[in-house]
Amino acid sequence: MDRLSRPASLASRIAQTLRDDIAAGRFAAGARLPAESALAETFDVSRPIVREAIALLKADGVLVTRKGSGAYVSETPGGQVWRVASAPDGGPTLAQLFELRRVVETACAEMAALRRTDADLASIRTALESMQVHAADFPSAAAADIAFHHAIAQAAHNPCFTGLTDFVSQQLLAARQHAWENSAQLNVLNGTPRAADSEHASLVEAIAAGDASAARAAASAHLSAAAARMGLD
């Protein structure tokens, strides 16, 4: 383990280094970590910083602590919480998150077309109607947009995809609101309907028809257009 420079979030950097050491097999499942004092010396930081890093890993299920004994690698050292690791420059960027969204949501659309129930389809259509009703209320429209894609993820009947979709949606919430506002203002000036309405409608039709290929294509087309509206094309 090498000594680290002092970035803004030092505890999280130390936590990531320890996570990497565990993944590389330097600390096996069940192994005891060095004492806080030894880790503090290794990283050239104070013990409270080390304690904070250990708390982060404990919260993620990577470590467990035993009173009076120290910190140990858990039996599931990969952790039990998914999060995006911070890049050295403070990432992930908006473009990187949207790239993840493309992969996840096209897969969700495809699976939803094959697995959706009548109740799933009703939830998707309710969210679509809410987007249309609240089109001029940008925060509400963005929230309804998130609900729409959440409903599609749920229709895929895989909780892993639902959780990942929700995470990315929250990370992109502010950008979605900005995109809705820009799109609405442009449509008012041009006297044209919102492009997202027809994109969403096409996606719902494909899912309702049980056409997996069409659903993936509709999701891909919508996300490409959404990226352009966010200035990410």
C-alpha cells in the first residue's frame, strides 16, 4: 500500500485503496486489517481519517468490526452496496453516467417487453400521462420522467436493474430538469410538440406489443435524442 497525496476526500481515497487491496487478495475474507495506528502510519494520515475510511467500508459491507479486536474483511468482501467510485478528478461525469444509462435502460426495455404484466403496463402508462399533464412544471415533469423509466425497469422483473436505474436517474435529475425546460421553451417558440412525447409513446407501444427488438430500438432512439437535448451528443 503506497502513501497517498492529500486530495479533497482523503478518507474515501484510503477506503478505495483498501478496497483494491482486498480485491487483489492482499486481505482475504475473514482477515484482520492492520491496526488503525499502523494504517495511519502507512498512509501518513491521522487515526480519525483511517477510522472514517473504515466506517465507509463497513457501511458498504466490505468490512466488519469487532469491539476490542479491530476491523475484519467480511465474508462478502465485494460489498453489499453498489456505488460509483470517484475518479481522481471528481467523476463520474454527466456523459459517463448517461453512457451507463444507455446500457441499462435499453436492456430494461427489451426485458420489459418480454416480461411485463398488465399491472406493469398500467404503471408505465400512468407515468407517461403524468409527464404530459405536468409538462410545463419542469421539476414535476422530470420526476414523472424518472417514474416512467422506473416503471419500465420494474417491468423487467430484475431488482438489480431497478436499483441501478433508480441510482442513475437520481444522479441525472438536475440535468433532466434542465433538458425538460430547454425542450419546452424551444417547442413553445417553434409551435411544435415535445419530441420526447412521441419517443416515450413509441417505447410504450413496443413494450405493450411484447416486441423486444422494437422496445430496445425505441429506448435507444429516445436515449440518443435525450443525450442531444442534454448537450451530450
